[in-house]
Amino acid sequence: MVDETPLIGFGDWIGPALWAWLATIGLFVVVALVVCWITSAMRYGPLAGARTVIGVFFDGLKDLALLSPRRIRALAWLAVKESIRRRTLAVFALFLVLLLFAGWFLDPESVNRSRLYISFVLTATSYLVLLLALFLSVLSLPADIKNRTIHTIMTKPVRPAEIVFGRILGFVLIGTALLVMMGAVSYVFVRRGMSHTHRVEIARMQEDDSASGGKSAPQAWKGRTGPAQGHRHDVYLDASGRARVEAENNHWHALTVTPELLADKKGATETGPPQGMLVARLPVYGKLRFVDRSGKPAAKGVNVGDEWTYRSYVEGGTLAAAVWTFGNVTEAEYPHGLPVELNLGVFRTHKGDIEKGVPGSLSVRNPRTGLRVEVRIFPAKEFVTDVQLIPRQLQTSDGRHVDLFGDLVSDGQVEIWLRCLAPAQYFGAAQRDVYLRARDTSFAVNFAKGYVGIWLQMVLIVGFGVMFSTFLSGPVAMIATLGVLVIGFFSGFVTDLATGKNIGGGPLESAIRLVTQENVITELEPGLQTTAAKMADKVFEQLLKGVAASVPSFSDFNYADFVADGFYIPRDRVLTGLATMLAFLLPVFVVGYFFLKTREVAR
Amino acid sequence: MTSRRSFYRKVAYLAVIAGLLLVLNWLFRPATGAPGGGTADPGGRLAQVRQQYHLGQTYLGEVDPTSETIKLVTLGMRGIAANILWTKSTEYHKKKDWTNLAATLKQLAKLQPNFISVWEYQAWNLAFNVSVEFDDYRQRYRWVIKGLDYLKEGMKYNEREALLPSTMGWFIGQKIGRSDEKKQFRRMFKEDDDFHGNRPMAERDNWLVARQWHLRAEDLVEHGGVMRRQGPLLYRSHAPMCLMNYADNLEKDGIFGEVAKLAWRAAAADWDRYGMLEMPSSFVKTVRLGEKELYQARAVKLFAELEALAPGLRVKLAEEKRARLSDTQRQVLALPGGKLLRLKKMGPGTVFGEMGIYTSAPRSASVIATERCVAYKLSVERFRVIQEKAPQLAAAVNRFIVALLAERVAEENAKNRAAQL
């Protein structure tokens, strides 16, 4: 699986992140207080203004401290009822219709069907739910204020904080219910979309000479399955009726051949359902370092000219190697040996032997003693996950027997060395290309976690929507929330723009380039116009920096790739997401509360 | 009073609506076919124009509901959507995300099903660029086939575009028959039941299949299709070339004897057929490539006729022109083949002919000025005078010439060494 974000544990992340958050919030509170004081000072004079601001501030603190769960529950229930009355559930029907016609748009012959289906359902759900959250949250409060129905609540003994919180909670509940329903239907859709069997005609299988060895050896047959979903599998069958279906398009099938079928070699049978398609591998990643062609440590491998520098390459037939160091490797965790999965890039500088993969070697080294044992030599497979088991008992090149956990692992650490053996051919490796597949977790749970990512985004949108609707009219609040959504989705681009990394400059510079048909990399002609444009862009950059910092990056909550590629969504990732969501939601809620409190209607 | 006024206003509105409807009807009324097959009603203005320029969706090829839905859903922002998809596809290609690349290309084609270059370019992208990204030749083959399937899909939407079947033939011929993996590809292609369906084994050679596609393209052009970019001289040569390649490959596969002979004979016959086709030409209206001898004989005859009109005139004219040439031009004309061999090109500040001063031998090469220039001459006599009157100056000239010669020798050596490598 390709993941270009660095691996950071939740424990390492939360400390600095928390401090940064507290500092930002502190600064924000100070700035907000000063601005409020200036505005009220202009109205009531400096002293009275200060008194008002401090009064409101402490009132607010009291309000927030004395939230009543009972009243919040009642208000949330009100929001839920209101949403249902507004036929929110029609979105679910829309989703069903979407799934009905999805088959038209999804490539039936895709080589990675599960990936396509899972990405589709997750994307469709997130768009629908986020739009729904947007409409629900921004339109409700302004409508209440306009119809004056808000007075029926305001006259009751409720605090404005409870109104804001109740709304958020209510809409989140509705969104959650929808997400659960959509998730369940999607799960069935994906499962059904994957299911297929192949027909195997025993009569058409041919004798396999390569497997039988000599004349006395038992007979073996090979053949191909019938087509289904745009692919076929190779099938190998031996005299005892054991059948093996080769993996194709990331899955394989179970096949049982009854003795009767085998005996007269006629007729046909069906394979079992696909296996290995919908999985959630739990990978344990190691730390990657490189060794150059002369055996010295190197920061990186060779660049073979790829524009995309995710993988770094090691040269074949030299001492160059990619080395992964794994920690916490214990006997209890891996009783049968180390299950290693490889995803390699292969780069040939000459044709070599086309029929065979470029040979590579995998060895295990003890980082303390330096003892290294070659585990096996294998032909490299590209764009396919290659599964290798490093056994408990290994043999060194001079014939000594060594034990994996006794001799090669020290303090739970072990190194795995990857080398390319063919001269002038290259292997490409990235940190996440080699991992220990500790075990598989439940796909259904992982799928659900993918929906948790969407849920986090939905909560944020509801929060922002309600916050904006406390002081803006419905349509304006909608535009504002939509802005948050768009900036959040394109946060990478916005950050690039804010830090001046974007090629072609800021808005004014780009506008000049557009009009003058200048390309994006040539320097603009120096002059007053250019200087002015650049300075204006600098100001814009600063503004954008503020915006980028106050809007969450929605791609951080997107776990679709994990689910689609069949990887366990790391707990750290979800925890980080949850913490980020709360870090944004809390200030958003407080701001919303203050706006509602200071509005005329609320008094 | 007010109610009457509002009544009038409504009547006016109705009249305007009716008027607009009439205009709409005149413009947009669809054409309807008569039961017999002809058109009962040619339709509105737009329908007629569409008919006239063959722009109707049904004329172009199959109408796909999915594609139409996608086009409608983009609400006129089809160009932007296509741009975004195109950028995404390059990004996926860069990041080697083949699943998403293939999916994006499908969407792209559905969005612009009648944009021929998209089909052509992206099919080529899949079959040639993406396929080589894979290390395993079997996977490479599958992506070549994916490219071919993509083209086939394109043909469904564009039934009259001869470029697509022609490209298909080109890919099947060149990619499968000429790439590094041709041995494996040709073998796999023969065994590919999914691609061939029930085509008999003997006809599954990639060059024969390619020929079928080229013939189909030719056939399309003959029946009202369009061939973009290629003239008949080119696209009609593909089919006979396929037969030659087929025969050539038979021998490369180790099949000689009667079979190979027959294949060559068939190729020759097809090449003759190509030679007898009428091709547009820039000299006369049409030519047949196979009739070269005929044209040559005709030229000889015409030449003789011309000579007979005024005997000796041609020779006389030639001699007059020769008389007008300069000495150098005449020398050049006398060179073998009458051609100049450029040894070196020299720019301002160059010295040449210096060897003659010392050896008093004829110069080893001629210098011809290609444009107006200023040249200073140093004769042997004048140089002798300098040697007597100002020996220091002469020594300086000598030193300069020696340095120049040394430089030239070094240059020659380098050239020789490069030639030996």
C-alpha cells in the first residue's frame, strides 16, 4: 500500500500537538477579548466596555460549566425530530439509487475490483453525508430565528450553550444513524460485488510435465478456469485430488475435486468464493535504511529517474541493500516464524531474461552481533504482494543451524536485508514496502473504521455549520461552511498556496500570468506592477495561513485507501483523527455559543 | 380595470410563449423516420444541420446511456471535468496506481466518447507506456490487451472513424510483433481465447489479425467513413506490409519450406494489389505505384518526342549555361558525381591555405564562400619580402601557423580516436 505520510505514533504526536493547540486557543481568546473590548468601548466607553466584556466572559464560563445533560438531551431530541420532519432520510434512498446504478460506472474488468468498489462506496457515502450535514446544520437555527420559534425555547430556562450543543448533538445523531445504514448497505454491496466463482473443466486440463518430475512420480495436471469478472486463474491438480488455484487480481479460490471427477477426468466443477480479497492486514512496519554499492550506509538509494520519489532503488550485483529494522519481535508474537510481505519496484537497465523475474535475496541479520543468514533467493514480482515466511530454523552458508529468535533477534530487534542479485538491475523500496504481517483483523471492523473517518468529518461539518448559523443567515452560513469544506478538502493545495510553494505564485500573480499568457515558471518581468502584485500576494498568503490553520484538513480523516487496499487502519491514526476533531469542535462550539448569546434574540 | 389589465397581460404572455414555442419548434424539432426507412420529417433547423454534417449521435456510433448520463450530470462543465480527469490520470500514472488509472480512463472516455484523439492516445498509453511499467511479461501482455480493449470500446462509439481500426491493427502488429517481448507476446496472443473468441488457431498470428483490422479500416473508408491524418498511400500499405511481416516471422519462428514460400507469395500478391491501387499524387491526379515502368516508358517516349521537335536545342542550351559558370563552379561540376563534399565550415578569423606557402604544392581542398566576406591574401612573394625586411614579424607568423597546425593535428587525432571507438 502506498502511503506517503510519515509514520508517527499517537503518543509522540499528542504532546506537541496539545501544546500547540493550547497556545493557539490562548492567543485566540486574548485577541477575541481585545476586539470585543474595543467594540464595546466604542459604544459604552472604555471602563463600562471592559466591565461588559468581563461580565459576558465570566457569564460564559459559568454557562459552559453548568451545562445540563437533561436539557441537552431534550434539545438534541428536538433537532433529531426536526431533521426527520424535513425528510432527511430521503438521502438514504438517494444512496440506494446510487448503488443500484453504480454497476454502470464501475469497471467490471478492473484488476483490483475490491479497491474500486470500496473506494466508490466510501467516497459516495462521504459526499452524501457531508452535504446532508451541511444543509441540516446551517438551515435550522436561522429558520427558527426567522419564524420566531426560537422564542418558545428561549423563554424556557435553557442556556444558549445548551441550544448550540443540543443542535450539534442532534444533527450528529441523525448523521450517525444515516452513516450506520449506509455502511451496512455498502458492506453488502461490496461483498456481493466481489462474489464470483469460476467453472473448471476437468476434461480440458492438460498433463503438467514440469511438476511430475519422473515417470514414476504421481500425475499432475494444469489448466485454466473459465472467465469471470474479466479474469481467469491457473489451476494445478495432482493425483490425490488436491487442487491449487493461483492468485489473480488479488484473490484466489478454494477448489475441491471429488474422486469421481478425478477418476474419469470428465465433467466440470465450480470453484469456491473468492478469498483474500476483502481483508484487513495488520502490518508491522520497520525503519528503512540503505546501504550503497560499496557497502557503506547511505541516506537513500539510487534514483532511477522516476518523477515520483516514493521508492528509492538499490543496485543489483553489488553490496547495495535496503535494510528494514523491526522492533518488538518476540517468539510469542510470531510462533511460526516471521511472515514478511514484500511489494517491490523493479527497474531493469537491460532486457535480461524476460521469462524470469529479476532475482533478489532476502536475509535476516542480527543488528547486535552482525550475524547474517540468507533466507531465500526469489524472483521479484512487481505490483503484487509477495508473501515470504522466514522460518524459525535457518541454515547459514557454512552449514550451521541457527534459531531465528535465539541467534538473530536481539532485544526484540531484527534486520531484514533485501538485495538485488542481477547486475545492472535495480529493486525499488519504500519504508512501507516490507512489513511483517502480524495477523489479519476483521474486514468488517476495518470497513466500519473507514466509516468512522467519514463520521469525524461529518461531526466537524455539523459543528462549523451550527456555529456559522448562530450569527449568519441560512444561505450565507451555507456558503461559509461550504468554504470550510472546500478548503478542508484541498488543504494540501491551500497550504502550498499559503507557504508560497505553489508554482505560478499567488492569486494576483497567477491572474497576470493568465492574462499575459505567461507560463507558470518564467519569471515575471520586474517592474512596479510585478512588485505590487507580489506584495499583495504576500498579504494574501498571510491571510490564507490563518485560514489554513483554522480549518481541519479533511484528508487526514480519509481512511478509504487503507480499507480499499486491505490494510488495518492504525489505531493511532483514528485516535489522532478523533483528537483533531475534538480540538476543532471545542472552539467552534464555544464561538457559536458566544455569538448566540450576544445576539438580540437570545435575550 | 385592473383585472382587465391583468387579463391582457396574461394574453400577451401566452402570445409570447406561443411565439417562442414556434421558434423552438423551428429550431429543435427532431427528425422522425418514416415507416419505410426514409425520413418523414427532416426535423428542425438544428436536426437538418446535424444531418448535413453527420453530427447526430446515432450517426457517430452507439449511444450509451451511461455516457449520456455522465455528460448531462456535468451540466455543461464537461470540458472542466475532462481536464480534471486527465490531470488525475497523469497523477495516477506517475504514482503507478494502475487500478485508478484504468478507472479514470474509462470515465474520461465516457465523458467524451466522440473525441477520437482521447481513445487513440490513451489506448496507446495503456498498451505501450503502462504495460512496460510491469516487470512480468504476462502482466505486460494483459495491459497491451487492455489498450486494445480500450480501442475496441472506442470503435463502438465511433463506427465511422477508420483511424481506430487502423490504430488497432498497428498496435496488434507492432506492439505484439516487434517489441522486446515479441516471442512471448506472439505466443500468448495465439493462446488468448478471450481475445480471439472462436477464431481458428491458424489465423491467430498477430500479423494476420492486424491485417484484418487494417482491411476493416480500408473498408470503412470505402463505405463513407473518415480516415484522419493518414493518406491512402500510408494506410493502404499497412495490410500488405502485415503479410510480409507474417512471412518474415514464420521464418524467424523456424517454419520454412512450402508454408513460408506460400506466405511470401501471398505477400507479393498483396503488394501487387497495393501497387494497382489509384493513389492521389501531387504530379498528376492519380498514380498507380505498380506502374512505374509504364510511366518511365512514357517518359522516354515523351523525351524522344521533345527531342524530335527541335533537334540539338537541349544540348545547345546546356552548353550556353555551362559557359556562364565561374571557374570554381566548373571545377565543382567536374568533381566525381558533380557534388561538393563539405570538409569543414569556417567562420570569421580563420586562416586557410597556409600549407601551400611552405610546401608550394597545390592546395589540398578548395574554399568556397557561402556568403559575402572579406579575405586577406598573403602571397609567397610578399611573405618572402617580410622574411627579409622584418624577420621578427615573419617568425611570429611562423609561430602562429605552427600553433594552428598543431591544433588541427590534435583535432584530427581526436576524430580518429572517436571513429575507432
